[in-house]
Amino acid sequence: MSMTITMPGQWMAEAMNKHVQGFLSAQSRSTAALASEDWEAMRVANIDQNHHAVGIALLVAASLDQVAGEGVGQ
């Protein structure tokens, strides 16, 4: 599944990219940990995944707020 989100600011786009890459990395580590039955590594990877998912959600919300604010002023 693919989705495109346009971020209104360069810093938002960079932060989003870092969170997406971090999420994907943690997801990969979680899968590898599951395969090797390393439960502690899986727990840590899941915490990292959740951290990045929250970051993505906050950036999307901030982006929507900024776009909505710009639309109201026009």
C-alpha cells in the first residue's frame, strides 16, 4: 500500500521522512526478532515502531491544521 502526503513545510517533510524510515527499520527488526525468537529485541523494536507511528500521526495532524488554517484565511 502506498500513500502520498504533501507536507506544507520542508522541516515537516524531513521529519516525516525520518519517522517513516525509522518505522520501517523498526518493523524489519521486529520481524527478524520474531523469526529468531528474541523477545527482548522484539519488545524494543515494537517500542521504536510505536514511537515513530506517534511521530507520523502528530506530523499529519500538524500538517492538516496548518493547511486548514491557511484555507480559512483566504
